[in-house]
Amino acid sequence: MSRESHGRSSTRDLIFNAVAGASAGAIAATFVCPLDVIKTRFQVHGLPKMPPPARRSVIISSLEHVIKNEGVKGLYRGLSPTITALLPTWAVYFTVYDQLKGLLQSHVDGNNHFSIGANIIAASGAGAATSIVTNPLWVVKTRLQTQAMRPGVVPYRSLLSAFRRIMHEEGFQGLYSGLLPSLAGVSHVSIQFPAYEKIKYYLARRDNTTVDKLSPGSVAIASSLSKIVASTMTYPHEVVRSRLQEQGQARDTANQYTGVADCIKKVFQKEGIPGFYRGCGTNLLRTTPTAVITFTSYEMIKRFLHQVFPT
């Protein structure tokens, strides 16, 4: 292949990765948004106080509570910044991930299978890049999803309204609150993606096929198992991140956190270890299907684009 044709191919692959990643992220975000709203509120405010019968189904009861008090629209609070954030997040993530894997070609074994170290480097680099780029959008999403629980606070009217007010009232620091735990969350993808690749490799060997020809069912299995492992191991950073991102709306300065270490200390003192796993069950119910939808859609859309627009 000539240098020119290789350049066209590389550009085409970058575009395909971006389109497939963005499309997959938007599909998944819309599907699980109601659970994302509930999870974020659990993380920030803890479990709601409900009568004993409701505790048997706290997630369902919480969804019903939101619908009763805020309407169906309440279940989709923060969806626009979520999709706005996920479009560049997955577009950048999958693109950077594949590019870094390309740069690490020397770390491939005899079966054309990347080493765990190479996968960790690629996943971590892509995760750090997307965290820095999209953190302001996640701050806005968190504020929009939790503002209904603060009746004394003037609500944000829209995505742009939230951006303008945060910039005016808190400056860039407000838009980048929670960035440090978000960067710590790179540990999540450094676990998830290598696990995902390993499971795909194992399933391909079992089915006597190649990784790029795995069935949608096999991709779904690999994505769900890797997500469950990574989410359970790294969940506490999400609680810390959500509380730091949300506190800009707080008026009780005595309960505000001065930073990551202060947040960890106060959560541990007041709530113990369980405090770092608030909403974890809801998170798994949300992230597992999200991962299945995102990764399976990504793989299938990318294959489709390669078939429709061959080299």
C-alpha cells in the first residue's frame, strides 16, 4: 500500500471510529438515562427515606417518585449534556484508543494479540484525554440531574444556561470540579478495556474465529463481564467525583468539601465504607446494559461502515 493510500485509509478509519463511537454512545445514553438520574442522586444525597414496603424495590420506587414529582421529563434530566458529552467522549476515546494501539504494534504476540501492558497504556491514554476534554459537560449533567433535590436553589434553565451561570459564579474551576477523581477514573478503563480484549480473544479462540468477526452475542458477553469487574473495583471514585461536581449548588458551606482528600475523609467519617458504594447497584444496572449497547453498537456500526465504504 502506498503512503498516500495508507494515509487515506488511516483517515477513513479515524472517521469510522469517531462515527461508530459517537453513535453507540448516544444510543446507550438515551436508553439508560432514567437509571443514570437515579444513580447520580443516590451518589450525592444517599438512599431516599421510604416506608418499609418500598425498600424492597428502592430503584422502582425512586423512578415512580421522580415521575410523580417531576413528570417523565424528570427521568431525562441531564440527557442533552450527557449526549453532548458522550459524542466527543466515545468519538475521541475509541479513536485515540485505536491510534495508541497502532503505535504499540511492537507489543503484539505471535497470535497478533496485544499484551495486557499495551492495552492498559492505550486505554489509560484515551481515558485521560477524554476526561480533560469533556469534564465541563459532566459537571453540567450532574447539576441538572440533582437540582430538583435542592428546592431553595434557583434552577438552571438549560444546558447553555448552566454553562453561563457556572462560568459566571464559579469560573473555570467550577467547570473542572471533580476532574482529579475523573482522572483517577482512568483506572476504570485501564481495567475494563484489557479485560474486554482478553475476553474477546478467549471467545474468538473458543469459536474458532477472529476477534473482528465475533458475533454480537459474544461481543455483548465480553463487554458486560469486563464492565461489571471494572465498575465494582473502581466505583468509589464516582461517588467522590459526583459530590465534588454537585456541591457548587450547595448553600450549606459547613458541609462543603475543600478537595478530594477532604471529601474522602468526610464520606468515610459520616457513612463508612458503604458511603463509597452509594448507588452501586443502580450503577451496575445502568452501566452493564450501557456497555453492552455501546460496545456491540460500536463494533457492528464500524463493520457496517467498512462494508458500505470499502477501501
